[in-house]
Amino acid sequence: MKKYLLFICILVCSLLTLSGCHGSAGLPQFEVPEEFDTGKNYEITFWAKNDTNKAQTNVYKKAIADFEALYPNIKVNMRLYTDYGRIYNDVITNISTKTTPNVCITYPDHIATYMTGVNIVAPLDEIMLDPKYGLAGSDIKFDAPTIDEIVPEYLNECRIRDHYYALPYMRSTEALYINEDFVNALGYEIPEVVTWDFIFEVSEKAMAKNNDGNYLLNNQKVMIPFIYKSTDNMMISYLKQANGGYSTSDGKIEIFNDTTSDFLKEVSIHAASGAFSTFKISSYPANFLNAGQSVFAIDSTAGATWMGSKAPNSDISAEDIIDFNTVVRPIPQVDPNNLKMISQGPSVCIFNKEDPQEVLASWLFTQYLLTNDIQIGYSQTEGYTPVTLKARKSSEYDEYLSLSGTDDKVHYEVKMEATRLLLENTDNTFVTPVFNGSASLRDAAGTLIEYVTKSARRGITVDDSFLSNAYKDIESLHKLDQLNTNTQEKKELGELPSTSVTLITILIVVWCGLIAIFILSKLKEKKQK
Amino acid sequence: MKKAIALVLSLILCACTLTACGEDTKGEGVMTYAEYVAAPTDSQVVVETYVQATRSWWDGKITIYSQDKDGAYFLYDISCSEEDAKKLVPGTKIKVTGMKTEWEGEVEIAAQDELNPATFEIEDGNYVAEALDVTSMLGTAELDKHQNEFVSFKGVTIEASTDADGNEAPFLYNWDGSGEEGSDLYFNISANGQTYTVLIQRYLCDPTTDVYQTAKTLQIGDTVDLEGFLYWYNGANPHITKITIK
């Protein structure tokens, strides 16, 4: 009898050991509770991001106050960030200590990394459609949008490996802000769609100097005709427009290719001449544009309140700002008849917790961020657009757009033009594939432009040999050669390799044999007794 | 005779020691402060300097406020392990290799490029700078020469700051009031008829520090003495480390 017990114990232990190989269980999978418990108090944390813009802080604060009035048993504690990178790093740190926030403004690229853990991020597929608490569900205490009232392209951006892990919150794109007076002075008219060829040609022409060493165009010592804020986006957008490889949807890295090389060589020529620079090297595009030290500035539409002579926000003193006409255009294109511009802007994800009621409370607040008041209120703070059709089609939003240019604050013309640019080009926006490591690939895209630009400024020739070495170093720097796509989601791995099948078969046969021998020997013992 | 010789030798020894204390002897291949100032932007520089303060370590990098007896060097995002960051206490001598750059008027040493970070090594030596009183230099071109140095402002007045909604306050979280406790804390000071914006940089002095907590008690019209680093952002934009309310 003792031997039997021992055998069973060994068998159970073996099974437990084997099951342990599959990693720690983590949090339980989130399941939507049948009822929200209003008899218990919940305190949730919301990590938000603003663009150092008090109007945005005010919108968040009002949203929280109004939400808490509707749900008195939910208290929302907000922590403000001004940098997505800091949020990302803090979340990663807090995943290991199980102190993630409840609700977090984020990017899908980042969510893909958060999902490396087990059940860290709450999937939203089920709760979005829940009849009671889903989008515009029967028990929701506010006027929420239905799933069909979220801009489909933006909702799709929150879909990672066939599941929704976020809701879109705001969307923006990049815009080209142009000093029209300078372009005209150089003998050009601004086309409806600016091409890369056009922007580099005009930028080179702007480099002419007079005998004093000042630039002819502005009679100043400083002139950076073309300056780009986000070099990640610059590289990514060009590759999309030129049909160059970037990555596949399942994470195969394709960025190091001939199209990339050709573009980087072109960039290096204009970096070497001083006609092109970047935010990281030179500083904010708006500062140069407004001081008459730049012709073309590319920045987010969410930075439009900093662009132009009458910009409501400025980092430079009033006496340094020159008077000029600001024109807003899509970013430079390869093919003017096939526009491609990046879709960017914050989304909101919900972190899973032990208590599903706490997750439900987080979901209710997340859903509240999609109501018209918040969507329209926040979009007015910068060149953002609401992510719901419900807000976009509202009379309030129509009125807001119709008042473009009537003042230099809420209806600041440049900001409104930037907003219109996105509204009219939603179909022309794109996003890059999201996978564990896509955030690193994005960084690498920016590094390519920055590295080439800095090298060219130092007089280094950017040729195939230079780029070949750069690709290897940048691939290593951003660990693109070590990408691991393990996630909290089960992955379809296809059929097992034949060697694995053989090994498993042998193991099964051996175990069966051992068990059979054991049973037979016991039967034999019994017979002998 | 022996006593006389001993006395002379002692005097020579003292003189040598004093000379050594007064000068900051640079190692081979290391620039003097004057050579650093003369070096063009976007050129590689190697300096020896002393840590005066650091911002919090983050993501494999650290930003250092440093100074030697001749001038200051702002060291931006220097490659550094978390372990080494703990060794960078005020006074520590370091040899720094990087690129001289300029960002909105702030001259600094930073990475050459994405693949070549600015680096440092710890050396023997120690120096902690006394705060230089630059109150009389406010509003003059002289101030520019002391960029990044540890300085003091005596008897300056707290002026109102205006947030983005037009409300006046003695200080703001972020430049426009968009922040909260834990954000950079901005306030305005006046002296010699000029008003300057200064700030408590959150990664240099976080909300647990005395200076951050003292700043929260400021009132418009207070007279204060300040100490901090003469950082530059489109003009003087000091990072304050100490406030004494008079």
C-alpha cells in the first residue's frame, strides 16, 4: 500500500513540475461581473499624459469630477505625465511589483510589451459588448458612444493579436507648417501636396548667404530651412509612402533595406549642407519657424498651438517672433496622388487586477473618456480630433470648426487647419504593426535618421559601407536581433517539428511501459500471495 | 643651520601644496576650461571636472551639473550604470568624453550620436564649488560667462506667475500651471529691474527635498536668497536647489 501511495505521489509531483514549466499563472483572466457592486468603494489610479498644456489638465480634472459625481463609490486618482516614455518605463517597473495603474494613457506599441506578462492587460472584447456595462450599455449612467460610433480605423489600431486591449482616446497626425512668405521669396508657390523633392530643393535654395555671412532669406545668422520633430515618424512615413519594408505584422524586421538606404543618403546630403536638421539636434521646430529661422517645420497636429506668428503658446520671447503667413499641409509625400500620413495619439488601456469589480470600475471610467464633453473638450486643446463619430457629428463640434480663425486661442487658425487636415485625411492615415518589440523598432527608425544626420554634419560620407555598419550597430543597439514575441496570448505555432513528435512519443511509450511493468509486477505479487 | 634648512624646505613644501590647491592640473589629452570654451560646437571634447549635483539616473543615463575651479560643464545624458550613478556624489572628480553641443543657448556635453554615447570615468580628486553671488550680474552680459555654475541670488523678490487661465500665483507646477505636485515647479524673481523665471527641476530636486517644499510656501512679494545652477534656456533659467525666505 505504501508503495502505491509513493508511486502516486511521484506521479503527481512530476505532473506538477511539468505544468510549472509553463510559467507563473499570474492574475486570473478578467471576466465581466454580472453586476457592478455599488455598495463597495473603489479607488482607481489613472496615469494620464498632457502636452504641458493646462487646458488638457483642466479637461481631465473635470472628467474625473463629473465621473465621480455619477459613480460616488469610485474615486479616481490622476497622475500626470508629459512624456509617453516615462509612462512606459514606470508601467514596466510597476508590472514586476504588481502596482500597475488601473487606467493608463498609452500607445499600442507599449501595450504589446506590457502583454509579455500573464493577464497583465485586460482584454476588452467581451466587456465592450456587454449588454449592461458595454459601450452605451443599459446600466451605464452617461451618454456613451456605441461601438459603431467609434471611428473604425482608430478602434482597429487598438486590436492586438485579434483582441482589443485598448480604446482610442485622441488622434492626431503630423503636419507640415510652412512660412509661406519665405517660400514665395525663394520664387516658389506652395503646392497642395508637397513632395520630398520639393522640400529638399527649396530648403537648399534657402541656404544662400550674403557677404556678411547672414542668410539672404532672413538676414540672420541662423537658418535651418527644414526641421523635423519626430525622426521615428519621418523614417516610417517615408517607407510607407515608398512601399519600402518596415516590418511584417508578425514582427519580422524589414527596415534595413535599399529604400531606407536611398532615403538616408538623400537626408545626409541636406544634413551636410545644413538645410535639414532634427529636434534632437537643434530643438523645437516651432521656435525656429516663429523666429524666421526655418521654412518648413514638421510636428504633430497636436503641437499646432505653438506654430505661427500668433501662436497662443511660445517658448521664445515676443520680440524674437517675426510676422509671417503660416500654411498647413500634409507631410511631404512620395506620390502626391497617394497620400500617406501616420495616425498617432493616445489610447487608453486597463490593467487587470485580482478584483474584477475594480477592473469594471476602471472600464466605466475609460468609457466615460469617450463621451462628447471629454472628446470635444480635449480635442479643442490642440490639433487633435475626437475618436468618436458621435462627437465628430455633434452640433457642438460643427460649431467649433465653423469658428476657425475667429480668435487666437480656442479657434486659432493654424490649429484648426491642422485639425481639418486630419479630419479630411482619416482614410489616408496608417499605423505600423504592433508586436512585442515594435516600440524598439520605432526607436531604431528614428536612430537611423539621427545618426545619419549627425554623421553628415561632421563631414562623414554616408555611403553603402557606412550604412551597412550602421545597420548592424543599430540592430544591436535596439536589440532587434533578440526580439521575443512571447505574450500573454496563446500563439498559433503550427505543427510540432518531427523530432519533437518522436521525442514525445518515446516519452509516452516509456511511461506507459513503466506503468505497465509496475502494475504487472503488483498483480504477480498478489497472485503469489 | 639644520633648523634653517628644515624651515626653508617646509616653506617650499607649503608653497607647492598651495600652488597645487590653486590650480587644477589636467591629465594628458584633457582640455582646460578655456580650451573647452574655445572648442567649436559639434566637436569632441574631453574634460576633467567635479560633480556638483546629478539628476536622478534613468534608462542607463545620468545628467550631471559639474564644475571645476575655472568654470562649469553641464553633462547631459551621460552613459552610466545605476551602480556607478550612486558613486557620483558632490565633489567626485570625473573625466568626461563627449560632444560639445548647444541647445536653446545651453552649452553642454552630450552624446556624439546615437551609437557613441558620452562617457565618464571616476578619478581621484575632490572639489565642491562655493556658490558665486551673481545678483549684481542679473541683466548684464556678464551673467552669460557663468553659465551652468553654482550661483546665488541675494535678496531677490518673488513676483507673480500667471498660469494659462490668467490666474496669478507665487509659483506654478509646469510653466503654464498644467502640472501637479511632483512636476517642475516654476516661479518668477526680480532684481535690478529685471524679472527672471527660475525653476525647481523635479529630477534634480524632487518633492521630498527641502527646496521643493519651501517653494510651495512662497508668497508674492517675499524676499529670498536662492542658490542653484545657472542653467540656460533661451536665456538664464536657473535650476534652484536652496531657498531662504527672509
